[in-house]
Amino acid sequence: GGGGGGGGNIKSGGHVYVAEKRAFVADRSYVAEASGKGRDSVRLVSYNILGDGPNLALSEKHGYCPRELRLWGDEGAAGGKGRCSRLVEEVAGYRPDLLCVQELSIRMMADLAPRLASKAIGLQQVVHVGNASTTNPAHEHTKNFPRGPIHKDFIGTAVFVNPDKVELVASKGLLMHEVLDRLEKTEAKPFSGNLRKRLKSLTDGMVLALVKPKGGDKLVLVVCCHLFWNPNWPHAKVAQSYLATVEARHFLEQRGLDPDAVGVVIAGDFNSMRHVQPSFFPAEQKALYAQKGGGLAAGYTMSGVYELYSKGRLVAEHPEHPDSFGRSIESVEAEARGDKAEKKRAKAGDLSTNGLELRDAHAGLYPGVPAPRITTKTDDFHGNIDYVWTTPQLRVTKLLALPRGTDVPEGGAFPPIPSADWPSDHLATGVEFVV
């Protein structure tokens, strides 16, 4: 189920946009449902579409891709077709009932939303973080921005639903630090020091949408999130992924629902590889592990985010856990001596997913390969950092196959993106599930 099918050429104004068809295929770890989309199945696609502007799509970072292929609008774009038009065509081909989008500014939303709402696609915007809901003004949305008023180039996340397939019951958009703000008012501060300051300053957001497939009576909570990008702050990503599960449970409990009875999907750009990356540890932490032995990552192989979600728990000793990240030989020795300052250092302790039993929906897509090799590839980085996580109440039956060339070691056969074929520096991920 790794192949993406044949190539489909979309001609426009002399430029040939080669869009390889990506089909939803049966996940090999499950018995395939009947071919085609089942009546009670729901199709979800998650996509970091690459924000527009000089700091993102038009930055020198993507200089390997011709500028005319990176323009958002059609004017001046290769073949008269900008990234917005190409994204609409691509998403239409996936026929999603639910669409989770990352790196979408309010200005981009103004272009994208009406086109996704066309009869052919039928997707309605639910919530865009920082922007009031267009479908129901009563749904909660954030107005708290640590860096002043929101502006049209604020990059956020959004969820779209097809109202013919799923009914929107409730929704909410917020910044991740707002979950931390609430926790700190009701219980001890889970994070401290520079990490807490950084978490409070970040504008990474999440959107929650409680939906009910048409004709059914079971609810599904969809959580769309985008974690902090910086590889030097893996403990911040751990904290954010933890906060996402805190909010998911809180959102359901607020509405009188049993969190253990509602299926949950957490999808988005987690900016985290599956494996731990010791090269980004601070020098003092590397020195500590060199002294202790046990390898560069103290014997751990999974990244903090991946271990937390896949195992449901992250022990405080994990090198990317907030209690362990950046620790030095001196701080460990001071703690052993009973140093007062070290004793007073706030500790989060083991972190959990707050009762959510999450599974990487793409684990097991290829025989012997636990997950996709790459979901993003630029000229200086490639890896699998986008995920769809599901709980056991949802039975995943199909996955959106990755393009050819992404499944070989290191994704070497797949060229850097964006390109003439792909409008973002990420690839969409997708699942089909039965509630």
C-alpha cells in the first residue's frame, strides 16, 4: 500500500503541473474495509500548507524552489496558478470530510475558505485560531495574544468540516499557552524557568472540533495542532503535546462527556521526529551523559513527543523531558548534596496523555517500517514530523499513501519541496476511520 498510483497531469497555460495521485489505501495492520468509502467512515486530512510571506514560503530558506512556484496568488505564478489554486486542487482530490490545516494566516484564509466551500469540495471553516468562527460566532475563540493585537499575517491553525458528512457540535480555538495559564490558576505550575517563559511567549495554537458523523450517534473530537518549530527546544514540544491532551480532556469534561467514551484524533505538525536527536542537546547535557555512560541519549531512542503519545507516559528521566533537558553534571551533583536551590527547582514529574490511549495511525504502513520516512523535505532537512494520532474508539481502515520515493531509506528518491509538483514543504497526511 505504499505506491501513490499513476501521475495525473493538470495543464494550465503552458505549464504542466504534475500532481501524482495519492490514494487512500488499506492500512496493512487492519483488515481492509470494502473498497471505496464506506457509508459510516470518516476521512480526515491534515496538512501544513506552508505560510505565505517573506519569512516562510518566500524566504531564502526555500530558494531551491523557483519563486514563481512559491507565490500564493495566481498573478505572476508559474502557469498562472499560484499555491492557493494548487492546494485547492490537491485537497479536492483527497475528498476529506475533515481538514486540519497548519500555517494558515488570516489573509490566506480569506483566499482559501471560499474556494474550499465550493459545491465541488464542500468544506466549511470551523475555527481559525485568532479569528472568530465563521460558522457559529458562539463557539469559543481566543483573543489573547502575547505580542499585541492579531494581524492578518498571523500564522495559525484551522479546521474545516463537510457539513453533508459530519455535524459540528462544538468547537474552540486557543493558543497553547492558554492551557498552561489555566493550569497555573488551578494547580501547581507544571513548568518553570526559561521553559515556562518561552511557552508563555509562543503563539502556537490548537483547534478542537467536536463532530458527529451524519446518521450516527457517536461523537469524535478532532484536535488540530502545530508545535514549536525550534529543534533546540524539544522539551517545549513535549510540554505543548502534553498541554494538547490536557485541553482535549478538559474540553470533553466541560461538556459533560466521558473522555474515555469519545473517539479522539490529534493531528498536525508536531515538529518532532520519531527518534531522539542528541545533536540538539546543550553541551552540559551531553557532558553529563558522556560521564554517566549509556550513550548520547542516556539509553532512550524515541523522541520525547513520540514516546509520550505512543506510550501514554514520559518519564522524567527522558532526556527531552522538561525535568531532564539541559541538566548538567553540576546540577545533578548539587541535587545529590541536598543543595537547597536545587531542591526548590520546580519539577513536572512523569507526564501522561491524561488517559488518552493514542496510536500513530501511520505506524505499520510499510512492512517492517514503523512509520513514513518523510512528511517534509527541504534542501537541508527531511524527516517525518507530521502525525495523525487516534484512540481505540476509532478504527482506522485506510491511510493516504505517500508519494513514490518517500518510502526508501532517507527518502532519497523524493526531491525537495515545494516544487512544480507539490505546493508546500510538507506532505498531507490522511486517515479514513470508522467510529
